[in-house]
Amino acid sequence: MTSVIVLATDLVAMSVVYWIAVLGRYSISPGYGLGFYLNLFPVVGVFPIAFLVQGLYPGVMLHPAEELRRVFCAVTTVCLIIATCTFFWHNAEAYSRSVFLATWLMGGPVVVFARHIARKIFSKRSWWGVAAVVVGSGPIARRVAKSLRNANLGVRVRGFLSEEQPHALDPDLDYLGDLSVAPELAGLGVAQYAIVAVPDKSKLELRHLIQDYCAGFRHIVLVPDLPGLCSLGMTAKEIGGEVGFEVPQHLFHPGADAAKRTVDLLLSGLLLALLSPIFVLVALAIKFTSKGPAFFGHVRYGRSGSTFKAIKFRTMLTNGDEVLKNHFASNLTALSEWLRDQKLKDDPRVTPVGKFLRRYSIDELPQLINVFRGEMSLVGPRPIVKAEIPRYGKGYGLYTRVIPGITGLWQVSGRNNTTYEERVRFDEYYVRNWSVWLDAHILARTVKVVLTGDGAY
């Protein structure tokens, strides 16, 4: 049922894209005949076939960035096939290149967005998703179960199979029994996926568990207890009967670095040109409502430990240090919050205009200048100050290997509603798992976060 809903969503999305492209071209040049494109419309049915080849039905346990990559590859493949056919049939003049190009550019983003909406609508239904059981124990099994429950990955976890006592497992999931009941559950069709997350097992014990207890499940997913490795894009390799895992290192390749810089340069230049009127209005609002400059530069640490001034619209009083000191003297709770998070939810230094700018992240727009200079990127770990370096621990070495960004995983995952330790983990995950698709996913989520002001203060 999940696959049917997703397939129908894809068909609707690609149909909408197709007709937007056709009608857009027709509005510019009414001489184009719509009858021809009406006859061509059934070609839209080829796209789900390409999605099927890419493993997008039902498409369970796919990270949104990986889903975007697969959808884009499928749309590109179909468009190339159509272009090739028109070339060999010598009727390319009948097609509008703008319709073709618009369909290709809009197809991926619109399909992924439509899938997101469909999941929001149907994910609470009892029939949605593919049933799975978590076979395992310890922190790793609990982390896996929590991730599957919180992330909409198309998996409906029925419960645990474990040798641990029920009270030591996830309280939000049912305890189905010990490992001995696994074959019975598989035979009853209770779940199609067995997700094996067992720490501290020898290779013989693990092989015995998979072969003797999980063999009846249609799919078996083995989750090794290897925290800190790149997980997005990791692939299995067969090496003379042995299993190896290829760990991608995308962001550390010179080609990837150059591509990321090119995108940053083009987009930051375009955005600076488009947003220049807003810069003027915001600067005037700051100057007329509080004393001091409109812009503020704060020293941050970037790639290779080099320092730069991150440019922002000024959102605080010019005597902010004195105001904060007096605030801490009369409010120990605020001092505790500052020591824990390096931020205050109700910061007395922030001006009324500054509160508005912070809520919608407008104060960070001048950092597009830093991006254009090459000091920052559009997407990356959040830039940190010197006092935060000790809190990163060993993760600081990983942080300094890349350029910090205006937005990133932390900013789209709760921002100030997260703990500091979670922020560090978000940054480490981004560096290890970077891809152009992950950047695209973060940028898309940034739009929603900015509009809602989620976690901003």
C-alpha cells in the first residue's frame, strides 16, 4: 500500500511539472500547439519505471539526500532517453527545448517535496510503511529503534527481540520475546525486515543469529557498532568471500571542494545582488532604533584554524557585555544556561529589532559576503568562537578540515532547542557524510526553518 501511494504521488508530481512547463512555454509563445503535448503526456508514465529501477518503491530507509540523488538520476535518465529518441526519429524540431529543460530541472525537487507531503499525510496510518523488528540489545539497538521511530524512513517498528530484560529496552516499543521466537514471527509475516543491532558478539555468534534465527525474514539489515564513520553513501564490497565497506570521503577530494566553492560563489553573488534592497532597509531600521553601527563583525574560527570576522547585522546593544554582566549578577539561572549552551533564550542584550532579525535569521544575511570571499560556505558546520574549541574536543580537528557555513545540520535540526553535544555531533556528521545532495537537502530544509523561526532566539 505504501508503494502504491508513493507511486501515485510521483505520477501526480511529474504530471504537474510537465504541465507547468508546457503552459509556461505556451503563455510566452501561444503559437505552440497544446494538442501535440497532450498526445505526448502519456510519456510521464515512464518516470515511475525509472524510479523503480532506482529502488524508490517503497524506498524504505533512504536518507532524504540519498532519495534526492536517486530521483534526480532517474529523471535525468528518462530525459536523456527522450532526447535521444527525438534525435534518431528526426523530429526534435517538434519539441520545445525550454519545456524539456524545465521538466528536467523541476522534476527532482517537486517529486521529493510531493513525497514529503504524502508521508506527512499518511505516515500516521496503521498500514503505512514496511513492518520491521529490531533484533538486538544495548545502546546501539535503542539508538536504531529511536532513529527509525523519529525519522520518516518508511519503516514501522513492531518491537524488540532481545536477550535483555524488557525494562532495559526502549519503553515506547513492545518486547516481543527473546531470539528464539524470531523464526515464528518470520513465518507469521509479522515483519518483513529484521534489523540486527547486537554489540559485543563474536563472528560465529553473529552468523549463528542471522542464519538460524533471522533466515525467515525477507530482508535482514546488519547494523555494525561503528559510531563515527561515514554512513551516508557507504557501500558493501565483496573481496574474495569477505565483506568490506567502502567509506566515502567526498568533501576531502579536490574536485568536490572546487565544485562546492563554485556553487558558493555563484549563489552568494546572485543572492547579494537580489537582496541588496533588503540590506539597505534592515541597516536603516537598526540605525534608527539603537545607537551603534548597522553591521557587526565577530571573530570566528574556520578551516585550518584560521580566523575571520563573520559579518552580521547588529542585533545587540553596544554595551552588551556590561548588560550581560549585570544580568548574571541578579540571575543565577541565566548564568547556568549560558555556561551550558553559550546562549540565552531571553538575552537582555538583544534589541527589539534584533529579536525580529534573529527569529527569521535575517541577521545572518551579511554572511553572504563571507561566502563570496571564501571565508564561509552556504552549507557547513556552524562557525565557532575560541571559547567553544575545548567543547569540541577531538571533533575540532574534523571541524577545521572544512569551511564553516551559514546554514547546516544544526540549524535545520532544532537549532537552539538542541544540546551543545548534539550540535557537535551534527557538525561531525556533516563533515563525514557530505555530498552535493546533502547540501541540497539542508538548503531546502533551511527555507522552512527560516519561515517558521523554529529554535531561533
